[in-house]
Amino acid sequence: MTALTASAATSPTSPLGRLLALGRAETTLLLRNRTALYMALAMPAAMVLVVHSVLKQMAAHKPDLDQHATLISAVAGMILMFVVYYNLTAAYVGRRIALVLKRMRTGEATDLEILGGTAVPSVILALVECVVLGVGGAVALKLPAPVNPVLLVLGLVLGIALMVALAAATSAFTKTVESAGITTLPIMLLAQLGSGMMIPLEILPEKLATFCRALPTTPAFQLVRIGWFGTDGSSAATDFLGTWTRALPHLGLAVFWIAVAVWAARRWFRWEPRG
């Protein structure tokens, strides 16, 4: 009975089956796109090296700076920004121009299945990279085990949800695949400079740091940091139970920004080119 249920759930006519089928097709297209693969594989690693170098220079002037905590959140942030946000924005635009989205809407797949299926390979690749670079970095830097692994994973999940919604919203203002590098730039720069990825929030003036913590991309990255190190840098580290209390404001803000991004995607997403 269990086997029959699993088979029915993954059949081509089921929602999950359609989602997986779309995901497989998108994976094939991603593997054929050298530019997309470069942005997904090389750019996050290169940017992490840049951040590591910047943090070493900052630490020379601020010895109490927690380089490792900032680097870990930067690793997650760079991967989500390049692998999910940028690549998925370009993918949505490419499928829209090729009228793929328009044709798929005439079939059985729902709008959510179409958008989710397109996102599947980017999301899976991002998770794999986070695990590989996270584990590799932890071993190389001899980091302690995460204080709250559940919160760490939750931060990644919320971050991915935000990036998918932002990609759908941004694609509405992106005319060509090539111009995705321009339309995604404002959010990517805002995240890198204002969400603690390249400039630790704890070294900023208090009012500016408070503003940056309220930015759309900051809460998820802060949750990753709290989940691993027990602190977001604004106070002393705490234990497993204490991390949940520390994380509550970030959780609430992350859900709020995801809701805003989903609303924007539903409001402006375009399924076919304008005539």
C-alpha cells in the first residue's frame, strides 16, 4: 500500500510528479548553460575568497572581530544570491521569452508548480554547495559544531524562499537574459554591503546596524549565524534554547519580507513577452 501511494504521488499526473518532471527538464537546461553554471559554481567561491581577504584586513584593525561567524553567513549569502536569485531570475526571463511559461500554463501544471519546477535545480544546487562549503570551511577553520542546527537549516530554507520570490518579482522588470545581471544588481549589492556578508554589522554605527538588520536579506543570514554560533554579533553567544529567543525577531522579519516578495511576484510576474 505504501509503494502504491508513493507511486501515485510521483506519477506524471500528480502535483509532485509534474514538479519533478519540470525540475528534471530545468536541470538539463542548466547543465547546458555555461554562463549559468559559472555563476552558480565559480562566482560564490570567488566571492567567498574576496570576503575572507577583506575580513582579514578588518581584523588587523579590530582584533575582537569574529571573522569566522561573518564568513559562514557570507558563504550562505553568496550561494543564495548567485545560485538561486541571479540564476533563477535569468531562467524565468529565458523561459518567458521562449514562450515556455505560456505553453506550460495551457497544461495541467498550476502556476505554483511551474515556478517551483523551474526553481528546483537552483535550489538543490544551492543546498549542496552550502553543505560542501560549510563542512569544508568548518573543517579548515576548526569551527565548533552548530549550536542549533535546526535554526541554521531554517535560516537557509527561509533564505531560499525569499530568493525564489525575489527572482520571480525581478524577472518582471528584466527584458532579456543578458540584462538580468543589471536588474539583479541593486538587491545583490544591498545584500553584500548591508546584510553582514562583506561588512560585519557589529562594526557599524548602532543606528546604521539597526537599519541593516531590517533589510529583506538580512534576517535569513542572521538566522544561519545564530544557528551556528549562538549569536548574531550584537550580544554574547547563548545555548540551544537561548538561540530561539535570540532568533524570534529575525524569524518574524524573515516571514514578513517573504510575504512582501511573494505579493510582488504575484502582482508583477509576467508569463509572456509584451507585444
